[in-house]
Amino acid sequence: MTKTDENFNYTWTNTSALGEYIYTTCGDLNGINTCQSVGFEVTGTGAEFSTAKSIFYLGLLCLLVFLFVVDGVLISKLPSGNSTSDSGKVLSISILKYLKATLVVAAWGLISSILFITSSIANNYLIEPAFYNFFFTLFRASTILAVPVLFVYAIWLVINAVQDNKFWKMMGRGIIPEQ
């Protein structure tokens, strides 16, 4: 602690633990010896909590969840493959299956984004770091797994496009291919 004239300065050095720190000051205010407790918060980011940040994070999280739900509804409505007869013959080629697969990959990205925003909320607004660590670990895992998922998606896309092109040519010659 240092003293300059009538002002005292104390530098906090042990604030590695997140949480609220409270200290008491005593002094002669207007001839009366008065003590008061003052507190400050140590957060994961070092930034103060604010209503604007809370609204932004929650609004972004709600938007991402809404987009994920819409994506899920669209996925459930789209066909998974070509239309086939009971005997397995291809009746029509559906290009909507490509949109469905793309929406599944988009859902993966939305889940990763939701996990990231959730981990950011936990880091900024919760004292306990366990929630942040949990959600950020899930986000990190989803990000790492995105590379193989995109690789498998690309392979699926090429295989199905080649197969559909072959079916399209056969159907153009009057041959009904089997799936």
C-alpha cells in the first residue's frame, strides 16, 4: 500500500481465482470516522458484466437455436434419396437429397456456433469455470471433427453425383436402373 497526501493506493496481486473480492475502507469523512465495504468482480475475461453484452449474447444464441430448429424441420421434410419402386427400380432422380445433405452439414456448423456462444456466455458471466471448460471442450471437439465430416460429405457428394448422372443417362435411353 502506498500513501500520497491523504489518498491510499493498494494493488491487488492475488486475484487469480474468479469471484467477488470485498475490502473495507475506514476514514474520517466530515469529522466522523466511517467504514464501508467495497467490492469488485474478477471475471474470466476481465471485462465488467453489462446488460448490453447479455442481450447481445442471448439474442445471438436465440437466433442460432432458431436457425438450427428451422434447419432440422427442413431436413425432416426433404427426401434422402431417389424415388424408387417397391422392387428397387429408380423412378426419378431427386436433387433435393443434395440440399438435405448440405443442411445436415449446416446443422453441424450451427451446433458448433451454439457451443461457442454458450461457452462464451459461461466464461463471461459465470464464476465457476467448469461450465466454460465443458462447453468449450465440446466446441473444440466439434471443430476438430468438422474436417472429417466435410471430407465424408465431399466424397458422398461426388459418388452420388456420378451415380445419378449414370442413372440419368440410362433413363434417357429408356432403361430403368436399379438402386
